[in-house]
Amino acid sequence: MKKLLSEFKGFALSGNLVEVAVGLVMAIALAALVGSLVENIVMPIVAAIFGQPDFSALWRLKVRGSGVDATYIQFGTFATALLTFLSVAFAVYFFIVKPWNAYKARLASGAEEAPPAAPPEDITLLREIRDALQRR
């Protein structure tokens, strides 16, 4: 039992698990941020253009029934979800992926140091003379 608890402690406190937990918390916070962007900025622009804050009532096709029992194919609701998805994808790509790729490229270019330049010919000759004198 003690060994099992020791193994669990090693797993629970391992670096990978902590990194995943931090990533999950950041993803949840990012989802709230992007959701707020869509709800408070993008959809009011949609409301200004189309007169409603979403497309749910715009493109509906009634397939059967009437009144409360009516069944609709709701293209507008799908269009709203599609717009929300595209807004989230846009925000994630331009605010996270592009800066992260630029950061990684900057790190990679800094890591690849150019080989040292060859010393000038006069320095090379002086070193050869020095080495020859030391060998005598």
C-alpha cells in the first residue's frame, strides 16, 4: 500500500501533470475571453447589420406542425454557431498561434550561431611563427 501511495505521489507531482493542469486552466480562461469577445464585440456588430444579435430567427424552414409543436430546420442557429466558431478560430490563430510561431522562430534563429569567422591571414601567420618558435 505504501509503495502504491508513493507511486501515486510521484505521478501526481510530476512535471508533466502540473504542465497539463496549468494548460487546462489557461485554456478555460482563454475560452472565457474569446467567448466574451464573440458575445460582446462580434455579435453586436451582427446585430447592427442584421437587426438581431444572432441569426437564430432569420433562416428557419418549417417542416411540420404549427404553433408550439412546429418543427424547424434552423439554418440561422447553425450560421450563428459557425460565426462563433470562425471568430474563435480567428482569435486563437492570430493572438496565440502566430505570436507563438514567431517566438519559436526567433528562438531558433538565435540558437543557430554562425561559425566563428576565420582569423585574418596576418594573425594566422603570426600564430604559425609563434608555434614554430615554441617548438625550437
